[in-house]
Amino acid sequence: MGPGELWAKHLREVREHCLARIHNGEASLGDVLAKRSDPAVGHIYLLGVLEAVPGARKIDTRRQLAKLEIAESAPIGELSGSQVELLTSKFSTPAAPLQD
């Protein structure tokens, strides 16, 4: 296994671990977004992270991102501080992940 394959395997493991922690309630959306400067975490796509939030629905999540004018395919490492604040305020609570 070459270095590129090892790096890709590491990225997949980190992504799975982060998404599972959000889904299981072990980490909040804010916790994961706060680690977006980590090269391995920063590669995770925003849509996958948001859909891992308990109670999030795929269609509503995509509509909310469109309304906020944030690309669903954006890696979380490329989000600005203001975008992170906006996302955590809109998607933070498991009981009501979308707030208008």
C-alpha cells in the first residue's frame, strides 16, 4: 500500500468517525466544525456532516443550504468563520435541526 492509499484510508476513517460521533450524539456539529483546520477533518463535505445531525432530513437540509447560499459540496475546511456560526445556529439542536 502506497502513501497515497494510506492517506486516503486515513481520511475515510476520520470521516466515518466524525460522522458517527455526530449521529450518535457524542459530538455536536460545532465540535466537528471547530476541528475543520485539521487537514483530515477539513476534507469532509458539508452535506455529509449536516445530514449526520440527529433529526436532520435530507431535503430540508439541502433547501436550508440553498437558502443560506452555501454549497453542499463545500469541504468544511473551506468554510469561513461567519458560515460556521450561521450553520451552527441553524442546525445545532437535534430536536429541531432546521430553524427559520
